Amino acid sequence: MENDRLIIYHKHPTSARVMFFVLNGSICQFDGLPPSSKIVESSISEEGVVDYPEKLIASSKKRLGLSDNILEIEKTFQAIVQSSASTVKVYLAAFTTVDPPREQLADLEGKFISITEARSLPSIEIELLGLAYSFLMD
């Protein structure tokens, strides 16, 4: 799982407002991406489930200190990012709460941003956010 990343978002059930979770200056949890990274493949599978590591959500919840059933993987989204050093699989996960769990994540000093607030992120992450946002709004 060392080469897996997770983009975590919250989509409000009524307004459909999408907020992305940023931690340590990155939307790619938990180690960000090398600046020279490029998206080499993206997959949105309407018919099936992308191949994702089963332990990814459990380990992410543990690392964030979240309770059960608060984080759910999007089983039809995946992007593959490559740098000179490695290949990384990027998955998408949703907070299942009505509102973003800001209080539960306050100790981590993470924040929730809209896609329009992502200008300061590395260009590869902005590109990934574009893919994720398109997926979520379709």
C-alpha cells in the first residue's frame, strides 16, 4: 500500500457541494506525490469495480482516527500516476457524514477546500482534482 494514495472528499447530500480534504498541503493522502509526477492512466468503470486494496480504507480510518462507516471507497474510480521514482495508484473515497467531519479531524490540522481553492496545490494534484470532480458531478 506504500504506492497507494487516497483523495478524500465530502459531497453534501442536499446541496451537492464538494469539498476535498487537504492534509500537510496535499490532497493525496498520505504522502503526496513527487512534483514530476504525471497521470498515465485513469479509469472510471461504470460496469465494475476497479482493483483496489481492501485494507486501504481501514488503514486510512485508523491513521485519521475515524470511526467505522465514516469513509467509503469509490469503487469505480482510479488514476495511475508515474514519476521517475515510482508508479502510484490514486483512489477516491467519500466521507459518509451529512457535514464534513471537521471536529474529528481538527487535531490533524487538515482542512476542507473546494476545487476553486486548490490553486496552491501542485499541478499534478490540481489535474487529479479535475478528474475526481468530473467523476463526482457526472
